Amino acid sequence: MNEGLRAGCLVITNMLPDEPFPKDAPVIQVDHWKVLPALMKRYARDLDALEHYRQAGLAFWRNRLSEPVIGAQVAKFLNAADRARG
């Protein structure tokens, strides 16, 4: 998912867990992959929707998944663990 969003792709994925990390990701979630041909046909013709997903995916990656963002979250977690250790 991360690589696809970073590249500005339309990401189609299995259902995502209800966790903070993927929450509100601009992706299409499917229960069954048999719907993929219909999705591909639909979005191949809808350039406005593709552009929407491209922009939303890039923004989501930049604000939630990029190296600086993840690095800051990891540093915060590690610093809190170190303080808790005493």
C-alpha cells in the first residue's frame, strides 16, 4: 500500500484492519478479488477519479507514511519507552 500511495497510484487492496495506521487511507478495499476486472474497467475510464486518488494518495503518504513522519513517531515511542524505564 505504501509504495502505491507514494507513487500516486490507485491502490486496490484487501480489507484493511481497523487500526490507526491505515485509517482513512484513500484506497479501494475489496472483500473479493473477483470484483477487480469491474473496478479496473470503471477507473480506467474515469480520469477525474484517478486524479482524485492520485492527489489524495500522495497527500496521505506525505502526511502519514513518509520517512520523516514515521521517523518522528518511532523516536517519540522510543523516547517514551526510555523515560518509562527510568
